[in-house]
Amino acid sequence: MKAKKEYIRYTEDMKKDYTVFIPNMLPIHFKLIARVMNNYGVRAQVLTTSGPKIGETGLKYVHNDTCYPAILVIGQFIDALESGKYDPHKVALMLFQTGGGCRASNYISLLRKALERAGYGYVPVISFSLAGIERHPGFKLSLAMLHRMLYAVTYGDLLMSLVNQTKPYENEKGTAERKAEEWTLRLTDEMANNRIKYRKVKENYREIVRDFATIPKTKAEKVKVGVVGEIFVKYSPLGNNDLEAFLVSEGAEVVVPGLLDFCMYCVYNGIVDHEFYGRGPFRWRLNRLAYKFLLKKQRDVIEIIKENGAFRPYTPFDRTVSLSEGYISHGVKMGEGWLLTAEMIELYESGATNVVCTQPFGCLPNHICGKGMMKPIKKKNGSINIIAIDYDTGASVVNQQNRIKLMLAAAKREADGTEDAAQVEAEPKKIPQ
Amino acid sequence: MEEKKKISYEPNDGALRSAGNGGTGSFSCAHVTVGVDVGSTTAKIVAVRDGKIVFERYERHLSAVRQKTAELLREALSELGDVTVRAAVSGSAGLGVADAAGIPFIQEVAATTELVRAYHPDTEAVIELGGEDAKIVFFGGSVDERMNGTCAGGTGAFIDQMATLLDVTVGELDALSLDSGKIYPIASRCGVFAKTDIQPLLNQGARKEDVAASIYQAVVNQTIAGLAQGRRIRGKVLFFGGPLFFCEGLRKRFRETLGLSEDDAVCPPYARHSVSLGASLFARDNGLETTLSDLCERIENCIVKSSGEATLPPLFESEEDYKEFAERHARATVETEDPDSYSGRAYLGIDCGSTTTKLVLLTESGKILYSYYSSNRGNPVEVIKDQLGRIYSLAGDSIEIAGSAVTGYGEDLIKNAFGVDIGVVETAAHYTAAKRFMPDVDFILDIGGQDIKCFRIRNGAIDSIMLNEACSSGCGSFIETFARSMGYTAEEFAKAGLFARAPVNLGSRCTVFMNSSVKQAQKDGAGADDISAGLSISVVKNALYKVIRATGPDDLGEHVVVQGGTLLNDAVLRALERELGRHVVRPAVAGLMGAYGAALKAMNHKGPSGLIPWEALENFTHKSTSTICRGCTNNCHLTVNTFSGGGRFISGNRCERGLGRDPGDAGLHNLYNFKRKYLTSLPSKPGTRGTVGIPLSLGMYELLPLWHGIFSSLGYEVSVSGMSTRATYEKGQFTIPSDTACYPAKIMHGHVEELVERGVDLIFYPCITYNVDEKVTENHFNCPVVAYYSELLAGNLEDTGKSRFFFPYLNINKKAQLEKELFACLGGKDAGFTRSAVRRAVRAGFSAQEKYYAAVRREGEAALAYARENNTRIMILAGRPYHVDEEICHGIDRLALSLGFVVVSEDSVAHLAEQPSVRVLNQWTYHGRLYRAARYAAEHGDTELVQLVSFGCGVDAITTDEVRRILEDGGKYCTQIKIDEITNLGAVKIRLRSLLAAIEEKEAARG
């Protein structure tokens, strides 16, 4: 007997006056996505609150050994409900789900349990999943909306990459972020009012790249630091104690693979699932089509970045896919799975030889595809400099920063390595008595 | 409170200093480089001129980071004069100072690296232990630097704590360790774990020498497992940092464990100063050039920026607030009576706790004649012997001790040593005591030195028991140790916290993690008072949200009695009332409640007391020796205590076998044993195709019959690695990359090593994303670790010799698919296989698997039937299939057996219950069984469920709440036991006995 679960639905009616909260995983992307939803009558709002209260609220309502992202996301939701700023009877919550053998597929259940414990059992929770298991009359994923969300992701990836490549070098601090903000508004307005024409989208890509290329920058050479990891702590400033800002303040350039890569990873796993386990021949076909389609979309952006020449294009996903070979099988599909391993190598190849591997303390898939793969990766790529950072409500920021500083010190030494060695030679070695 | 101990990490002599050169050099000398290293506990400064150290200091800063640094620099100024220097700062607490004072900063490992490159370029690895940091830097090839992450165990602070626990100085600890004869296994994951292991050893009378060496071994293991992460430490190794410099015994343990020769293990004379010396090297080219006096001023005048961490509101707004609070609590007292004027019967209660020993002597009407509370100083037997003498002398002829009872960790030992009449389970003792203060008490919260215990009471019986899991214990003694490290007694420290204006927010995780939070607060300039208050608040939050998992005051009930030594601390008590938003009762004897309850229980004793008489006490002697039990493969370290008069008490045993009793013969069914026997005795026959080695861990405990059947049928000889032992783990520990994975996963490394040693041709552990589909759950995944651990093994094993590691991705739910895949990955026709042979093999495998399942179910049913016929209690010891491993479950099954339970496993009874609805995604096969087993327990009055949870099992964070709900909905107790590398069976025993006591009380209440 399989148990059927009841849940509160987000109805058509609620659209008029319910605010739908979205956790802030990727600041640029999610703003785009929220605005796309707004255009479809869903009053989505990205929660940007931060501070220790969120973690504490999470700990109060979620089992403390649960992954840190669940504690944070649920803590943030309940904290917002308790803040008094909103009428909890006029709020719905949305979580993004991928499913799979990782415990993360339980976030929805954990959120509902937590809401019940906190006395908000009546708040509807919308599970945003392409698998679309739950039905919410007020939130139907139409093809048109999905289409727009896809571009929210590709625009988001492009903006994020350009901001990352500009921020450490810009003459006037904040220019890149401001431009990203302006583009976010412009792009979503455009999508709201017009049918999507792919030619126009590509034109937008071009114009964005051109626009960012005009930002006055210094020529300084900076250490490139790649960030990989569990998806929430990898991207969310709330989850990783604003890792990107810290790295930039330490004089590094941050390189983060895009969200589309993760989407393609999910699609790719659907293909592998068939090939490895003989599951879902129909979905296999669908996934193959989707995979090809997305690859093409990514390739187009890459071409446009190359064309302009001012920025480093990202690695095509089919290349990333091939990079995990010799390290880990594509059958490892729980959590970030083989993608995490592949991304570490992809970053190394593309010049970000320093990699921060982020994970929630005790993250199960990362034992295998993160920490478990560091030794073989280091063996084959001698000069890669990887550091694993655990995030947790109890982890101290000082410790995390100290470890990152350690990595940066090694990176800088590596950067001017030859010079250093000569100096050691020249100095007579005197051992202090 | 004991006096403050002198901490011995201090410069012991001037021998390391260069001779002469008192610092009369010329003012313009620009060749002096100054390295400042401000760590978590100490500040270190060196000044180097012409390659010679001309000034060095190493002192504890007691959190006064800036002041101490400035003070040491002032000393340098007076010795060296106002020379021109180049200076740089390093160290975890130095960052804030460096930023604020505008002095270049170098990360401490980077500083160490500078030093090694300059002076010891042939070094292969550096091991550096600091106050709270542990680091390994690998040279040789690429430089690879490792630091301890979130876990601060196994460091100097840990050694300090352990010395305190043994009541010796760090120096004495070191001397003791050099005299050891044996090493006890002590958990090396973090300090708290180790502490829970050491305490029972002490209580059971283990030799201090052996314990001291074992503590060092734990540090060594922690360093290897946590930092080396699969990279071997070889060649020339440098030992840096205070603890390694001062502790010869620690270096010895490292040398022996790593197999280093004397020549390769180097601890240079400047080992304590490695970081500051490295910083001074860095300063040569990158330092701030200035005068020494300016350097002093910069540090004195800088304002360290706060990182903006929010502070908490003060505990008390005003003196009046505190007065009201103090008066209210002063009312909960027990009457006392002067022993000189009392004559008649008296009852003695002893609570031999983990860190403290408590005694209470009551009159017949329950008034206190005498009470005692003290640290047990590593030897409770001596403490109690002295106290009994004192009590007898007080009693004289007029008072007769008519009954005695003992409770706590040391219950068995003390009972045997002194002939105490009754042994009382801790929980029962505390409930008895609490009822005296609040007859309608419905919640008892006890925070002791080592553990948090909470009982909820419903209908006059203990309804649920919550004990802290090993990872969050150490609450009370944590505050105390912290107080000492900051130079306060526990009392002074608590008092300081009462009126702190801005308590720091330290979060609510395992207290070990708080070390680093405190470090941060210190960096931000928080004073001892704010830290004290912050710690108190954290301890409370830990208890409420981590152990009790309360969402609000209502979860705790209306009538709360609090007790335990830690709650004697007013700051903690206030924090609790604040957090709960209601008043609680703290009896004046809050620290003595166990003993008080025991004394009340002693009143039930009929007949003359068997307590050791005064005359015999004079000649009482106690000797302890250690030995290893060979009763089974567990090889328990036994401590044999012999007392004058012929009394003998053996501890350390997991079962009764070493005591000359064999529970296996009691006739009780034990499914764990059944499964172990079944899986280890699958017949193996010689094969023509070579040998397949199968590591018996993780998923193999489920599917061994299948693979065994398949490979046997294909003509392979199957070689199964067998049951794990501690040695199995140790064999593989060098290749474990992720220290926080669960123990069943980490032990895999040892199994594989074993198979490599046997020289098998293939080592087989397939990747199985989808586990057996039992058709009752929403999906049937394996957890990521069980599914893909081979990938990790393949990437991290060093050398598998002639054995090939073979880990295909297989689908076990479609026979045809499995056939196809196996055929292909075994090499197909080219390797001489035919499809039909593989088909036959798969069929043989599945029939073996089915046979196994049927046997387990049959045995489960037989066990249930037996129990019901013989009126025996049933325990479902529910975990994962791999929890039946002797080393993983630490003999908990036998312990349950010895308490009179028939033990069944979750998979032997899951088929007897419907799948209950759960509020989470029920998508793992093993967990589906867990829920069904819980439902079976909920539906059957005679069945209890005890859930085994591996430390670090992320999935169980989701299942435990559901299991609890299923059981509690059925009116059952929910008992969850966290198991890890080392599990303190003493604590498990208390839990299981408490469970028994609670069941019995409940049954008695029902009538």
C-alpha cells in the first residue's frame, strides 16, 4: 500500500492576493524567474533576508542533523511568516525540487512538517518540479511560462558570468551589479510584453556582452577561484556566508558554473537512468530531445561570448560531461553527483586552478563525488588547489575564511612560484639556534 | 571548587634562546624581523636578527588578545630597544589585530610553509598541533595543506580538557603516558566523544598511565583520519606547535603509529614558534617596516572591528531582577538535620556520575543528615571510601545505616566494591527525587557534567526518555573547562555571566564547535562575561533544540523540575527560564538529585544493610588490572577490579561471556546473531575462474547471498571478508578521504585491504542506485553512500596489488537487465561466458537471496512465537542490514539479550505490518522496513523498538522523527541510539535499563 499524501493547494483564487515566497538560491536568476512568474499573475517574491535568526529558526523546526540548506530555507520561510510583515494567511511558499536518492528530495515534506509544528499548517507549499507530481490549480507550468523561465536561466547564467568576470576589475565598484540589475528589469519586461523570438534573445545576449565590455576595468591579473558544491551552498550567499563577496574582497576572481549546467545534468541523468537501469524508455526519448535542445541553447550563448572576445566563454556542457570520465561514472546521480567532479576538472581546465568545494556538513553525496574524488583529481592534475569547506549552523565563519585564505596564499605562491624558488636558492640557509 | 591548575605550555627554560645579545644593538638596525602569532589560546612572538632568535615569548592570552600581544611586544621593546623592525602577524586570532593595526597578515599554514621551505627543504610532511587547530602540510611533490575543519577535537585544548579530567597537569599527563602498558580505543572524532569513552574507563578503574597514552593515541588517530585523508604520512616529518613540543609521549605515539624512525621524526627546538618564526621570514620581504615602539602603539591603539555578529539581551536587567530570581529558587529546599542530635535509622544514596560523585544521607523522615558533592578525580572508589569513613564517624553509635542505594555510571563498580544494597537506574532515581519537590512534575531536565537527560512523565510513569547523543554531550564540563582556560573558576565564570551586558551569540550546535565560535567572539572583542553568558544560553539551546527537540515551552509540560550540576549555575538556569518563558523549580539540592533519589529508594530496602562495615573499610583495598576477553571476536578490553574481601568486578565487557556466563545459551533468539551466522557461513567452493573477494559491509549485508550465488554458479571461488573488528577499521583508516562519513562506510576500506592481502582476483562491490523493490514504498533507492561508495574506494585506494576492483552499475530489479549487464561487464563471449550460463547464475543468485529472506522471516516469526510462549519481552533492534556487524553494533544485541529481551531485526518482522503512512518521502528500501517494523512495535504491546542510528547518517535525520511519531502514536517509547566508531556501552546500558524500568513502571501503574 502506497500512502497518498494530502497537501494544501495553491488555488486560482489565491493568485490575486497571495505572495509566493521563493528562497534566494541565485540572486540574479531567481529575480528573473520571480519576475517571469509575476508576469503570469503569480505574486512571487524572492526572500533576501539574512542573519543568525534564520538558522536558529530552522534548527527549531527541522531535525538538527538534516542538511544545512533545508535548515536555512525552512528557517527563512518560517522567519518571514513570523516576522509580522506579512499576513500568513496570504502567503504561499515555493520550493524547487529535483528528486532522486539524496535526502534533499525530502525538503518539501520537511517544510510541511515544520510549518505544521510552527502553526502554519495552512500555508500552501508549491513544489516546483519539472516532474510535476503535485497539482496546484493556481500554478500551472504552461509551455509559454517554461519557455520564458528557460531564458531566465540562460540570461541569468550570462549575467552572472559577466558580473563575476568584471567585478574584481571594474574601476568603479558596483558598475557590473548595477548593469545586471538594469538588464534583469529590461529582459523580464520584454518577455512580459512580447512573444519570444529567438532572434531577439540572441540579440539581447550580444547587447549584454557588449554592454559589459564597455565597463572600464584595470588590467590587474587576479587569482581565479572556482566554486563547486552542493547546489544551495554553492550559489546562495545565505548558504555560504557570502563566499563570492569574500573571495572578491580577498582579490580573487570567482568562477561559478551556470545553473543551466545543473539543469542539463538533471536531464542527462534521465538518459543515463535508461541506459544503466532500463528505466523509462519514453522519458529517455524526451530527455534526449531536451538535452540536445539545451545544448544548442548553451552553445549559442558561448558563440556570442566568443564573437565579442572580451570575456571567457563557458565550457560547453557536452565537454563538461566528458571530463568526469576516468574519475567517476555517470551513474552517480544523487545530489550533484558526477557533475560536481566534472566541474572541478572543468574549472581547472579553464584556468580556475583553485577550487572551493562547498558542502553542507555531512552531505552524503559529497562524500563520494566531492571529497572522495579530490585525491584522484589531484593525482592527475598536479597543480590544482582544491579545498573543501563545510557549511553548517555551527561552523564558524572565521574558520571558513581562514581555510580559504590558506588556499589563496598557496594560489598566490603558485602564481609567482618561479621567483620565489630563486630567492630560496640565493639565501644561505641559517637555522636559528 | 578545586584550585586553578597551572597550565604547563609555557617556556620551560631559556635554553632555546641564543646566548647573550640582550638587545643593546644600535637603533638603526633594520635586520630585525618580528613574527607575531596569535592563536586561539596563546600569543607567540619571535624577533630574529641575522638568522638568530634574539627574543621569544610564548604565553596564554586568556582571550585578551590585543592586550597580551602588546604586552609581549613591550617586553621585546625593553629587551631589544627601539630598533627598526619588519613585522608580520599570523594566527587565527591575529587576523583581526593585523587588519586593525595595519600590519601584513600571513595565514598560519602559509607561515609554516615559509619556514619549512627555508630551513628544512627535505621535509615530507609537517604535523602541527595548536590550541584548537590541527594541521598537516605535505611537501614532496606539490604542497598540500590540510587544516581541521569544523571539528576542533584532538588538539591542545582537547589535551587540556583530558588532563583536567584525569586531575593532572599536562606535564604529568605526559609523564604518565610514557609508562603505559596498553592502549584503549578512544573515539578520535572529537573531544566530546573521547571524553565519553574516557570517563567510564576511569570509573571502571583503568590505569591512568594507560588512559593517558590512549588519549594521545586518540589525538594521533584524529589527525590521521581527519587531516591526512587518504594521503600517507611518510619520510621526514616535522612536529610543530606547543602540544607536540611539550609532550614527548604524544610524539612517541605519532612515531609509533606512523612507523617513523627517530631520525625521521623531528621536533626542532623552535617547534612552538614555528608559525611566528615563519611570519618573521615572511616579514623580511613583506612585513611592515617601522620601529618597535610604533609597532607596540599600533597594537595598543587599534580597535578590532567586530564582525557584526548580533549579541543577545543580558540575562538580568538589574540587581533586583536577580534578587527576585535568587529568592524564588531558594524556596525549593530539603530540610536538614544535625547528625549529632539525630539517632535512629538512616539511608544512604550514592550517585557515582561521570565526572562527579555525590552522596546523601537521609533520616527516616527524609531530612538530610549529610551530603557531599565533588569531582571524582578519576577515582570514584577512593572518593567514596573516604566518604563512607566520614559518614560512619558522623553516625557513631546513634545512627544505623539501614539501607543503601547507588546509581549512575559507576553503579555496578560501587555496588560490588562496597556491598551497596540496591542499584537504581539513573532515570528512576531522578524521578523519585523530583517528585519530592513537585508531586505533579511532568518534565525533568537534568544537565550534568557530561550529559543531558530529560524525562517526560505522563500518568505517574516515565513516558519518554531523551538522552543526548554522543555528539552534543559535554555541556557542563565544557563550561567548566572553558572557564579554566580563561583563567576563572567555574563559579567566578558563571557569576561574571550574570550581569554581562551583551552576551555573545554562539549558536546551538555541538559544544565542540563552540570553541571556534568563541574564538570569533574573542576576535570581536567580547569579554569573559559576555562569553560566559553566551555559553550558558548555548548550553540551554542545545538541550532544548538539539536533545529535546522542543518547539516551545508547551513541549516540556507545565511542571518542570531542573537539576544536575550545570543548572546550579545561575546563568544557565536563567537562560533556561528565559528560553522557556516560564518559571521552573530548581531544588536546592539540584546537584545531588541522583543521590537524593537513590537515598529515597534505599528506604525500600528491607532487612539489614549489606553495606561494608566501618571496621572493614579501614582495610579496604582496590586493585585494577586490565586484560582482553577472548570470548568472541569483539576482544573487549576488560578491567578487572578486585577488592579486599574477595569482591571482584569486571567491566568493559559488552556481554556476559567474559564473566563466565554465556547469554547465547540462555535460549533467547537473537536475529542479529542468526543473520551473522547465515551470512558468514555461505559455502564457498573452489572455482576454475579465480577468486572473487566480497567486502562484507554496507549493502553486502543485504545482497551477499545474491552475489555469492551468482559468482559461485559462474565458477568463481567466493571469498568474503568476514566480520569487522576494530583492526579492520585501523587497517583501512589511512585511505579514508571524508572523515564525517558513517562508520559502516569507513570500515569498508579495511575490508577491501583485507581482500587485497588475500590476493583475490576481483574485489566486487557494485554500484546500486536502486535497491530491492519491495513494492510498498514510493521509490526504492539506496542511500548515496551505500550506492556509490565503490567510486570513492576506487579513487582513494593506494595499491590493490594483483586484485582488480570491480564495481559495475547494476540493476537488481530486472533479471533480464542484470543478465545483460553482467554478461557485458564480465567480458562476454571473449572471456568465455555464455548468455545461458549467466542466466543460470542470475537465477541461482536470486534463489539464494530468496532463501535468505525466507530464513530471516521464518526465524523472526519463530523468535516472536518463542517470546510469546515464554512471556519474554521482544526488542526490534532496528537499523540497516549492516548494523548486524559485530564491530558496527558494538554488541548491543547481546546487551539487550542479557537484559532479557528476545532480539529481532527490522527485516525479520517488517513483513508482518502494513506500510504506515509517513509525512516524508518514503523512497529508500531500508527505511521502508524501518517504518513497518516501527508499526509492528506500535501494534504489539510486548514489543519495543530500539533504533540504531549511525553517526553521520544524513538519511536518518529524516527517518528518526517519523519512527518516533509512529511509535508514540502507538503509546510506545522511542529509543534511538547513535552508534559510531566507539560507542560507550555504559550509556547504552543505562538507556536500555531505563527503558525497561519505564515499561515496568507503566505496567505497574496500569496494574
